Amino acid sequence: MGWLFRDINEDSTEATLRKMHRADVVDNLYLKTSAWVKVIIFSTLAVFITSFLESRTDYSVWESTVDWALVKLRRIVGLE
């Protein structure tokens, strides 16, 4: 007899609920894992695409970002 249902005839219901819970846990784990795999793949792809574009042109994302941040900081501080 299980802990959830006190009637001996309800053991099958408890077993079914336990199996449903286990299936839900596996499903959630699969979804989280597949999401992280997608994040890693697309982030790596974005890095390679950005690196390729920077190597083919004179444009640098890093320098543009730093320049933009310095301009914003100077405006905040009042140097411009």
C-alpha cells in the first residue's frame, strides 16, 4: 500500500501518478538541455559570422562598441 492512497485498490493510481511525474521530469530535462544546446550552437555561430565579417571588412564590432561606450560616458560625465 502506498503513502498517497490508503486503500489497497488505489496502488495502481499511485503508480500511474509516479510514472507521470517521472515522465514530466524527463520531459523538462530534455527541453532544458535542448535549449542550452541551441544557445551554445547559435552563440558559436554568431561569433564565427562576426569574426568572418570583421576579417573581410575594416569594420570592428569591438572598437565600435568601445567608442560608443566612451561617447556615452563622456556625455554622462559632462566632458563633451
